[in-house]
Amino acid sequence: MNSLDGIRVLDLSRVLAGPWCTQTLADLGADVIKIERPGNGDDTRSWGPPFLKDAQGQDTAEAAYYLGTNRNKRSVTCDIAQPEGQALIRELVQHCNVFIENFKVGDMARYGLDYASLSVLNPKLVYCSVTGFGQTGPYRERAGYDYAVQGMGGLMSVTGERDDLGGGPQKVGVAVADLFTGMYSTVAILAALRHAERTGEGQHVDMALLDTQVAMLANLGANYLVSGKVPGRAGNAHQNIVPYQVFEVKAPAGAAPGSRDHLILAVGNDGQFAKYCAVAGVPEMAKDPRYALNADRVRHRAELVPQLEAIMMTRTKADWLPALEAAKVPCGAINNLAEVFADEHVQARQMVHTWQHPIEPDLKLVASPIKMSRTPVRQDLPPPLLGQHTGDVLRDVLGYSAEQQSALRAKGVI
């Protein structure tokens, strides 16, 4: 049994933020019916390479991007631009607990699929809209994409190397505004479901990428609001903790000329700083009144960090990491993705799952990070075929006959 058994989600979202939300709900056991456009489906089905390869080594239509965001779902094709398609969605809504969409503001109302219309059919419906800028405000009609939102929401102003070291604005390597919005949407939907269970009342959940990005500023947002000082880019250093950054270390013996190696040192408190100093052979530094307390280390960052940089260059990563770990000083290597998935701990935590895919019998994808002792998450394959479950859903949920389905197919509705 899964946590969300009995919850059915009608998913009209596509690409990333919405599908990331519904993938999590599906992991937890919800029956997620993914509505896709006939013929093309979710945009990410074609977002490659990489694509899965067929037996002859040729690219198929299965993009890795799509496979990574749609596990545990059922694919149903429906053309909501046609009146019959809109009618089909309205029928399905009456058998669902959650409806999620990420169309432009106003689009759902044009189709008669907005919250006001659907809540009449299903008063307990939790209806979640995911947009770039929300349902209100002067930007509500703009298209919002993760990259632009990272810039508009301040993240790129604090991401990247310092300007005086030749840096500039830098986006994060994955679409974090999309992903965080998906996760916040999941939390909001679960809370709204709880409210619906208690009261019988559904509600409209208005999720915006820009809102989420502003919330994600976390301590830096609070720093600005409290101090009035605009933070800048700090490279790999922490704005409020020292030393908490990447340090270059001595290259290993036999490394190619010019090779450089690095590790992360993440000293989070004064006790850890004292332990670091002991490992580094400079115990007196932890007693220096300029460095004993974190607030003083932050104030004296400019003189402390160069000293630490010189110390870190005296040993290799292979020397530093075990010594620091033994002393309980937070630290870590900077792994590429091959090293991540080869890591014994990542493997022990079963963060890669193997599916039996019709194209690739041993398809390896990232697994859900959620681990629950009583209600484990599902591990079903992302729907490989566009509209794979259309017939099943129409028959089992709505009771449609084969003749009714054939009529809809003839019109291109499904």
C-alpha cells in the first residue's frame, strides 16, 4: 500500500515544474493521469539528445528528459482544443481529487476548464495552476521560463564568481526554479487535500516560479531585508560562514602538468573550526581572537582565507579528506556525474533504479529520494508510449465502450 492510494490526479501540465510535482505525487501512490496532445505529447518527449537507442543503435523518440520526469504515470491523449476533448476532461474531473495545469493565465477559462468551472462539477477538487508569475500582478500574462526567473528572482545575482575575480552572473546547472516550484506545489496540494478531507471544500492553488525563486533566496533574502545591503556573488564561498567554500589542494603524485584538484571545506561552527585547525597543524589559529568565532571569521575573511588557501595546498585531496572526516569536519569531493553514480553510498541508498523498458530492457534512471518505512514509494516505468493508457482510463474510469472510444479517435480527440 502507498501513502496516496485512492488519490487520482488529472495532470494537464508539461515540461518540468508541473510534471515534477505530479511525479512526486505518483511516487507516493497517486494515480496520475497525464493528459498529452495527440500526435506530439509532452514537449520533453522530443527534448534530446540523448534518446534511448534501438537494437541497431539508432535514436528512438524516447528522450531521457521525458523519462526522468514522468515515472509512475499513465498517458492519455486528449485534444482539449476540441469541444469533445473539453467534455472528456470535464467528465474525468468528476472522478479526480486533483487537477494541475501550467497553461498561460486565462487559457483554461477559454476552454471552460478553469477552477470556477470545474469546481462546480467537483466541489472537493484541488486545482493547482503553475505559471511563471502567478494569477495576479502586473506580470501575470507573461510567459515565465526558469532561466529568466533565475535572473529576475535574484538567484543569478548571487551565483557565480566574484566580479573582482573575473566572474559574472551564472545560472544554476539544473532548472531549480522549476524544480522547487514543483516541490512547493506538491506540498500545497497535499495540504489542500487534507483540507478537502476535513471540510469537503476544494480550492485553487496558485503557484508561480517567481514567487518560489524569491522564497528560495532564503538566508540571503533575509540578510538583505534585515541589513538593507545588497549581497553580491561570492563564488563558492558562503555569505555568512567562514571557512565554507571550495579550496584548491595539492595535485596528486603523477598528475599531468598543470592539473588542479579541489575539495569543499564546510566548517559550520566554532567547534568544527577548532577541529579543522588541529588537523591542519595550526591549533593556535582557533584561539586567535580574530578567528575564534564565526562572526569574527566573516569580518576577517579577507585575511583568513589566503592563509587557509596556503595551508590547503600543502596536502592532496587523498590526504585531506580522510583526516578531516575522522575529525568530524564537514568536507567533500567535487564529483562529476560518473563519480556520483559510482559512489558506494549513492549505490547503497539505491538512488538508481532499473526498469524493464520495451526499447532498453535494463533502463537505469534516478529513483525517488523518499524512503518510508510503512508506505514505500512506487517504482513504475514512465509511460513509454504516447496515449498508452487512453483506452484503459476511458473504459475503467468513465465506462466508455469500444464504440465510444472509436468515435473519439476518428475525430482526432484522442
